[in-house]
Amino acid sequence: MSFDAPLFSIIIPFKAPGPYLHESLPHLLALAETDFEIILLPDHPLDVAALTADPRVRVLATGPVSPAVKRDQGAVSALGTYLAFIDDDAYPDRAWLSVARAVFELSPDVSAVGGPAVTPPDDPFWARASGAVFLSRLTGVPERYRPTPPRRDVDDWPTVNLIVRRDAFFDAGGFDTACWPGEDTKFCLDLVHKKGGRILYLPELFVWHHRRPGLAKHLRQIGNYGLHRGHFVRVHPETSRRPCYFAPAAWVLFLALAVVYGFFYVADGVSPCPFFGALLGLGFAAYGLFLVVVLADLLRFEAPAVALAAIPYVALTHVWYGLRFLDGLTRKTLTSSLGR
């Protein structure tokens, strides 16, 4: 193996090294595929010798810029044929790069591959509840959170587990945005819809990804997703104007109508429109049934206590995502937060 021209460049943006990075590095260095380099992208310079003595690891300090900008800088510095993007709070399955290599070598028309980011079984209880929110087909895109056969083409994939041919990455212009989250949506849109590239979902290409440990951090993350998706409906509609993204906002508007109706009903003591009140009741009953079905689905993948705890998370996720999505719809420009 030549360290001057590795096959893979693993690119990891973060602010400062923490426990997750210290956990991730040994897993990365133990990958079955050994022909790689690791590029760490902290805000400030750090002594790589304090992290590892492995010469495949190098550090590129970027200053306090967004993860999207960090990833672009890492790609420019990368020497590999393939650019493997992963977050600092994730660590890969041992066969991660081997699975990608086999596909790239057998399928030259594949520009990128992506796979699920699975909640580690030893995550704290409430972190597992946060991750469980997305395991059902009714509450998200479960193939992003658990291995879900079959292999298939996708046009939007998160950078926590995305591996791209170097030439395809630069042909698409890289991430080319300060948005975070959302840089992956823009890049995939450019790669697939503008450049005619192909992204293949591989259920066996998985990493372990730690979830937010409490409700406040969970909702902050979800709110950022909703805000950016709503904004992208305006500026990148090709992959953002899908019904599943609008559903939480529709639920929020339904709740707003229910509050207004309830205000007039309580104020007057007489329903201004009994038929409308009955429709609202049916709406709440339907949502209650929806949550029961979601719970049954989650019980297939998580312990009963975790699945039950995830149900309030699901309800709050819908409301907060919907509110932030509606906010994003009104934004002509958007300045991203750099925090977690």
C-alpha cells in the first residue's frame, strides 16, 4: 500500500476531539480494507500523536466553519480515489470500505454509495428512544437508520455514511454550501439530477451512529432538519417537495385549527360548527391510531420500554419539525448554526 495514494480518504469534520472521536478512531483503524487515509478536520490545530501513532491519520485545522465547508476542504486535501464521509460521533462496521470497494469495482456507473446509520445497542436509554423515532416507515426514512433490503438507487443521502468517487464529487461541485444540515441534500441533488450520477443504497454498508442523549438535543436536531428542508422546498425543490416532508407541517396546521375552534367553543359555550368539531375529533382519533401502529412497528426493532418511550418523542418530533418547516418556507436566505 502507498500512503501517498490511498484508495480511500475518510473525511471527518468536528469542532474539537471528544469521547466519540476517541471511540471512532480505533474502529476506523481496524477496518478490513486497509488502503485508506483518515483526514480529521477540527476547528483548531491539534497534536495527532495524542490521538494515534498511525501514519494514515492526519489533521487539517479549518477554523470555525460549517461541516459542509470542512468536508469540501477535506476533499481538496484528500489523496484517495474514493471519499468516505462519516461523522465524528459514528463508527463503521469492519467491512465498511470493503463493501463499497466491491460495488465501485463491479459497477463503474455508480457514483456514490450510502448505507444506514444504526443506533449502537449500548447507547443510553433516551438516546435509543431518540433513534427509535425513525425506525418506522410511518415516521421517517427507515433505511437511513436500519439495514432495509433491497439495494436501490436514491437521490438524497446523509453524509454520516456516504462514500463518493473522487472525480464524481468534484464534477458535481462538492458540497458548495455553508448549509448545515442540508449540505448532503444539495450535493446529492447536484450529483444525480444535474450530473446524471447514480447513488446506490447498500443495506450492508452500515455505521453505528450515536443519537442525541435527551429530548432538548433531539428536538434541536429535528428543528434544524425541518428548517432546512422547508427552505430547500424553495431553493432546491427537486428532492424536497415530497409529501412526507409536508406531513408534519400539515399536522401543525390541523392543531392550530383545533386550538382556534376550541377557543370559540369555550368562549361561547356553543360549537360554531358541530360538523367541523366532529371532523377534528376524527383527526385526533386517526392520529392516535397512527401512534398505535407506529408503536407496533417500533416493537419489531426495539425493546418494549424504548419503543414506548419513543412515542412521545414521535408526537413532539412531528410538531417541532412541522413548525420549523413552516419557518423555513418563509426564509429567502438561511444562516446555519454550527452547534449540535
